[in-house]
Amino acid sequence: MLNYISTPVSRSIVLVVVIVAWIGLLFTESSHPSAEIFDKIEGLDKVAHFFAFGVLSLLASAASLLLSSKPSLSIFSAPLLIVSVVGALEEWYQMYVPTRNASFADLMADVLGAIFAILLANWLARLNRTHQHFPTNKA
């Protein structure tokens, strides 16, 4: 099975499918009333936005790094654009869901999660390059 996803392009296709599924999950979750715990713990919804959109950005960053000849991502990169657009669309969508509401603070949590994930992806890519240049001795 792994032989089918051994090239960067095929790995990127798999990542795109996972990204689309994750976006679908985000919009599905936005279609339902928020969990009661978000009403009980102030700010928890912002943490959830940060995490959910950070994961989306990490997935998009991985796809970008696989397809790019550059070993790093600009902080103003395609993953940030994707997350910002999806976050804005999700907030716009929530304006029309009776049990939800749109929030600029939620969108900012989405964008901050994306920025954190891009920085994390860059750090992981640098770490990976360092280990590739200095292989372990298997004597």
C-alpha cells in the first residue's frame, strides 16, 4: 500500500484529500449547536478554533513543502491563505446557522493557529533536513 504513495505528488494528493475531509468536518461541526462545555469555560472555543485551524494549516503546510522546491514556507504562504479563506467562509456560514453566530475573534484564533502551525512546519522541516544531512552510523 505504501508503494502507491511513495512520490511527493501522490503524497500531496493524499494530503489534499485529508485537507478536504478536515474542512468538511469543520463545516459539519459548524452546522450543529456548540458543545455545552464551550459555554462553561470562557475562551475554550478560541482554543478549539486555534487547534482545528492549526491542524488544517499543518496539513496544508505539509502539502506545500512536498510540492515546493524551497525547503521552507513564508509566513505569508498558501497555507495561511487557505486557512484564512476557509475560516472566513466558516464564520460567514455560521451567520446563517440558527444556533451559531459569527465572530471576528474566532477568525483571529483561526489565523493565529495557522501562523503557529506554519512556524511549526518550518521548524519540523529544518529538523528533518538536519537529520537527512547527518545520517546515523549503522555499523
